[in-house]
Amino acid sequence: MRSGLFVGLSTVDIAYRVETYPPEDTKTQAVDQYSGAGGPATNAAVAHAALGGSSTLLTAVGTHQLTGLMRNDLSVHGVHLVDVLPGSDHQPPVSSIVVAENTATRTIVSLDGARIGVEFDPGLTDRLAGVDVVLVDGHYPALAVGLCEAARSLGIPTVLDAGRYRAAHAGILPHVGAAICSAAFAPPGITPGATDSVLDFLRTAGVEDIAITHGDGPIVGVSGDHAFRIDVPDIRAVDTLGAGDILHGAFCYYTSAGVDFVRALTLASEIASFSCRFFGTREWCTRLSELPGPGTGHPGA
């Protein structure tokens, strides 16, 4: 089975689907509601598992009363949880999300993991046994660096999910072989959207395979010495929440099967686009039979 280790943030997500975005200082009746575990590495781990992979999520959860929702959601979706702070009573970050039907856009208010102190325990490298790919989202930098450094020494592919630039990325980038960034990724001194400058920055940092996503626009990047462009499927989006995370998880699924970088991204973009047809970050997992593909209901490798 294709095995992935996902390292990073786990949150409690509470999402409301409304017809239009609410005006300030009003009360709005939601059309639908979703709650579950969230965060880049977390959603990626769920996507990897939904496609048939063996997913382990290494994150900080603790004993707070809210963590029951997170643990149950991960268990239901086949993700093995490794809690690096099992005795901590810290409150997990909670993301409050409003999804507007009329525009299929989402607005998020949340905390990240900055208030949660997580150090790297060298014993965690034992979790790399049998792993085919490691993804880090950079929210716990010490974990990301320690595990990526160990993974690369073992020849295991390492992937960085880079949404917006974080200061911690400077220390992580030298230890990852691939980086998939959003168009909002703008290192110091680089204007957001300056694709060529971002590519140069990442290549200088030592990253071999790079992709930059643009929502429903093309994915562009370089793999080795070759530039590429991937046109993502044109779909009627209902909710784009977590689509980038799902793309990363699907990419890891195909990468763990030995699929090359560009082909893995192409297949992953089909999965991520498909997920946008449904509200929340989990319904798509139960609807894979509706996605064209050989046998399993999703694009094959």
C-alpha cells in the first residue's frame, strides 16, 4: 500500500454554507454546516487515505475537549494519528469558515499553531519506516526540518505545501525535494504573483521540482530543467475550501506510486477540482465513483 507521512497543523474546522456573504453586524441563517478536523497536512492526509493510501498524520492534538471531534474525524477517514503532545491540554486552533454559495468563495478566521510549542524528537524518525513520501506544511518548523532531513537521507521524497510565505520556510526549503506553492507565496522582496522570481528563489534554495497553483487557473512550474503548464479541469465549483490541501494529498498518493512530478500534479488537479463540487472537505471522499477512472473510481496512475 502507498504510505505517506503528513507533518503539520491540525485544527477544528467549523464551516457554514450561506447563500451570500453576510453583511457586518447581522444574523444569518446557514444553508448547511460542516465540522471536522482541518489544516493543510491534515486534509492532505485524509485525501491520501481516501484514494487508497496508508496515511499517518504527525501533529499536536493534546487532551482538550475539542480534540474528540478531531480524533473521530481522522479515525473515520482512515488516518493514523501520531500526537506529539499527547499530555498537553492546549486548546487546538479553531477555524471559523463562511462559504458563500453565489460566488463559491470562502472566508476563514483562524489561528495557526504558533502558540503551540513543538520540538523535534529524533525518535520520531522511526515513523519513516516503510514510508513512500513525506509532506510538511511548515506550521511546526522543527518537526518539518528534522523529518525531512531524515527522510532525504533515506531516499524518501519530501514535499512542502507552501501557501503563503512564512519565515520558517527559509529553514525548511533546503530539505525538501518538491514544493507546491499557491500564487500568494511571496518571499521577501518578491511581489505576489511574480512567478518567475518565485521559481528562481526556490531553485536557488535547492528545490528540484516546483509548482505554483492559481486556483482555477493553470498550474505552472519547473521539474528538473523542464518548464511545464497544467490546465486544471473546468468545473462548477460549490466550495473551494481545502482544495489546495486535497491537491497536495492526491499528489503524494501518486508520487508514492512512482508517478513523475508533472503527471502526479495533473492527476491530483483532477481530484482537487472534483472536490470543489461538494460542500466541505469530506463529502468528495464518498463520491469518488462519480469520477472517471479505471476500476477504483479515480484517475489511475
